[in-house]
Amino acid sequence: MDLKSLQYFTQVVDAGGFAKASRIVFLTQPALSKAIKMLEEELDMVLLERGKRGTQIKLTSAGEVVYRHAQQLLAGRKALLVELDSLRHLTGGSLKLGLAPLGSAELFAPVIAKFRQLYPKVDMQLLVRGGVEQTMALQRNEIELATGIIAFDGEFDGLRIRNDPMVVVVPKTHPLAGYKQLQLKDLQSLAQVMFEPEYALYELILDACDKAGFVPAEITRVSHADFGIALVAAGTGIMVLPQIIAERYRVDAVVNVPLASEDLRWELSLFWRKQQSLSFAAEAMIELVKQQLEHS
């Protein structure tokens, strides 16, 4: 049984006979009669009581059941097509986007604003998460797209948004404040302000320090860059940050000294799972990000 045969059946019932229904569905009367007959044979039940030519048809008890369910199925099909059309043309649906705490405001706010302007009826949910949580949320299908630091591999694909050098944020009164450039080994004996472990930048810096032959000493952990820089200004320690973030939250009491390291750079990406089928809304967001990259 297919929906087409059910549609023919309901049209015959609604029209009160085969002759009128055939004009509505653009099918010859013999072809329409054959389609209904095949439906009855498939169900092994008579659905219509057929009178003499020109008289109105009547539903049997079985026909009433089939007619009622056919209406529900056809209405469901129509609703399905309407909903799919709204998704395709972005007049409905939703997009769940995971945002990294670092850099999203500076780099993604314009794109998000543009998306809202173009597709105001798409329900957008912005979830701020650390790098570790972002990956887990994608794997659990809680979000479709995420921003953060990640290596593209067999599971994840995406767009590289930013590749920034790192700087060392030090108090103006610190001996290192006058340096034009620093090496990681220069930080070996210094107390450091670092992000919490759920931030991808935490592991990135730890790995770079390990390659340089030391483990950061006296770590003070924070969740926000501005508070970390405030702690640096107060003399708690130094802080390694992406240049764009350090400049964004810079205060008069600190100096940003460039860090000479090819291994330690801040690569922010928009990424997603390769195995996941992306929604039209997610594809539209990716396209807007590509446009921004082309004009940046």
C-alpha cells in the first residue's frame, strides 16, 4: 500500500464518485477505478459500495476505517513536506553551536549576527564550553558545530579560522617586561596563570613546556582571560595567551611580550563530526564563515 493509492481513494470518497475524482487527480476513470480495485485486493476487503453509473458511491465499514487513517497519513505527509521545506529554506529548524570561551566574541560575533539577520526564524542555541567539553558534546550530538582548538582527523573536519602567535603577559615592573621576545625556557622558573584543564589551551601550553624541558611552576588556574590578566597585573605570575586575546583584555599594568615558538600557536577552528549529517542551518553557518574568511 502506498500513499498515492490512499490519496486516490480519499479523492473518490470526497468527490462522491469516480467521474468527478478522475478530473481532480488528472487520471482516466478506468485507471482510477483500477487503482482503487488494487487497493481493495491488497487489503482483501471491499472499501466502496458501487451503485449504478451516475449514482454516488458509499463507504463500507472497512472503507470508513481506511478513509479515516488515510486522511491522517496524508495530513502527516503534508506536514512532513512543509517542515522539510522550512528546513531547506531556513524558515524554521534549529542550530546548536558550541562556542569556545576564548576568541568567539572577537571572531564569531559578526558571523552570528549576520546569520540572525538572514535567517531570523531559525532557533539558534549558543553553548559556551571548554575545548574538552566541545568535543564530547559533538560526539553526543548535543551540538552540530563547535569552535575551538582541535586537530582534524578521521573523526573531525572543519575550517581553520585563525592562526595567531602567542605572547607572554607580564607585569610592567617584571624583569622580562623589557624583552623584545621570549623563549619558552625563559618561563621555566616563573609562576604561571593558566586556564582550567577543560580549556584546550591548557594542554597546548603544558605540551609545549614539556617539549622545552620543564613543567610550569606554581600554576594559578582561571576561567576568564580578563581575570587572569588582572592576576598578572597584581603580581601573581605571568600568563601565556594568544596575541588577539591578550590585546583584547590588555590593561596598563602589563606588557605583552611576543613568544618565539613555532610549536605553540593558537589555531582556532570551526569544526564538526565527519560522520554527522549536517542540517541546512549548519551548512548555512559554514558558508557564512567561509565568506568571512575570503574577505578577511
